[in-house]
Amino acid sequence: MKYDPIGTVVARKGGGRPIMIYGRKQVKQSTQTVWDYVACPYPEGNLGEDSTIFFQHNNIEKIFYIGMTCAVEERMQEILNEAG
């Protein structure tokens, strides 16, 4: 799977406001569930634990902006996919 880079701004299926991805392959501590992404409201950013949004790749409806890509990001993609 190709993960969207950090800084990518998306809309999730079902509407709602844009959110910005700031982590990938994240574990929600309260449930020990592994999520493809963790995000925060855009444009405000991380406002604390109550504004943290966990979601899966297939929940993305629209991409507004794609975060930075470079050789380091490509290597991170390999690491994320190797981890399963």
C-alpha cells in the first residue's frame, strides 16, 4: 500500500472538515488498534488528545494537498510496508 505522506490534507468519506495527516501506522492506546493514519483538524493543527483523529486509508474520500516526498519518504514507505 502507498501511504500518504505526512502533511497531506484529506477529507474522509461521509463529509466533515479537512484533516491533516501527522502520523502513519499508529496505535490508539485505549484500544490497541492499529490505524493507517492519525490526523488533526486543518487548519488548526493538533489541539490535544480530543482532536486526534484515527482512520484507515480506505476512509479517504478526497485529497486536497499531498505532503512532501523525497528519498527519505520513499524509504519510509518501504519500512511501513515491510512492517505489514
